Amino acid sequence: ERNCMGYYVDQDQLKQAVAQAAVDYVVKKIESDSIVGIGTGSTANCFIDLIAQHKHKFLATVASSEGSAERLRSHGIQVFELNAVSEVTIYVDGADEANTRLELIKGGGAALTREKIVTAVANEFVCIADESKWVKNLGTFPLPVEVIPMARSHVARELFKLGGDPVWRENVVTDNGNLILDVHHLHPIGSACELEEKINQITGVVTNGLFALKPADILFLATQQGIVTHHPAR
Ligand code: 5RP
């Protein structure tokens, strides 16, 4: 595909463009005492690298993974422990899928639990993604579920009863010391809120990658035509 200038814009350039759009948005909202929440993944990494030149405009960050925290520190940006802050001004993170309600699937990078915790604290959740993440119905991307290690098989059986095909993401241990099951064949997910609640009820589940009960507040989507801003449809 080519853009209006006739040039092909690849996925990396789309991620860069949408990260820059988020930086412009965030810079307008922050004050010198603001805490900025930082997500995880390749799109969030673009955001980290671009917000670095504005680091004097906010107090510090909180991060949704050890990896992001390390990248932030490499830019000389302060990273606070979430327990040390009472408020997160704004949280910026990517997604694996997003629908018009701004319900998301997240966790491709195994950071879903810390991501959900930071969104719970944040005053505003800004999602950034390229157009490949935009879907009519959620569930083509296998839904990540973080589980306590000893509950892995039990949770897998329960997820199977819910109609999914759980696959253990071998060789992955989360920052919290837990395991990930990727649940295939859930597409199309009818009620994301209902499924998010049901999976959370299974004993041994820490979190699932549906962000529907608390969806994103705004989505910047990078397309070949430029950045499109989405607000949650009702
Ligand atoms: C990590 C996530 C990421 O936001 C998601 O996987 C998208 O990553 P990327 O920006 O690399 O496509 O939820 O747990």
C-alpha cells in the first residue's frame, strides 16, 4: 500500500507515527507533578523513545513491565513503584486488538496483569495501535490469560469448557512469576465484558487480556491515510 504521497508506509513507520501522536496529546495534558503510565511492547517502546525529550515536563513514570522500566531508565527517566504514587495522570499502551467500543485484547507481550493494574489507577487510558489491530469482533488474536503455575491444567480445562482452546505459552514466565495460556478459537467474542468476568472467576486465574470492563478512553490508530482518533462507541 502507498500513502497519499505515493510512498509505502510500513508497520514500523505507523508505530512511530502513532507514538508521536500520543506524545503530542500527553504533553498537552501533563504538569510538572504528573506521573505518566507507560505500557509494554514495540509500540509502547516507540512512545518511550519519543517522550524522552519531554522528560523535564513531568515528575516521573510508572511502568507495566520490567522491560519498559529498564528502557525508561536508559533514557534517564525516573520510574516509580506504583505503590509510591496515589495517582497516574495518563497511561499510554498498545494493544493486540481493538474494537469500536475500545474494548481490547492485550497481553501479547505477557505484561497484561501489570498493564491492567496501571490502567486501574490511571485517570485516562490512551491506546496506540496501527491499523492491523483494528477489528470488527475480538478474538482472532488468541486471548492471553495469566495463571498461577500450579493451576495451569485446571484453568486450561475450565477455559476449554468456555469454548476456547488454551495453549500454554511455554518458556514464558511473567514479571510476576506466573504462566500464560493463550486461548484460541474464541472469535467472535460476543460480550467482551461478560467473558472478561467469567474468566476472572476461574480459580487460579490472575488476569485475562480482555480490557472491556474498563476499556481505553481514546484510541489513536495509525492508518495509511494518517492518524485516526477513536472515542468509545456505545
Ligand atoms: C503487551 C501488550 C502490548 O500492548 C501488545 O502486545 C501490543 O504490542 P505491540 O505494540 O508490540 O504490537 O499488551 O502485553
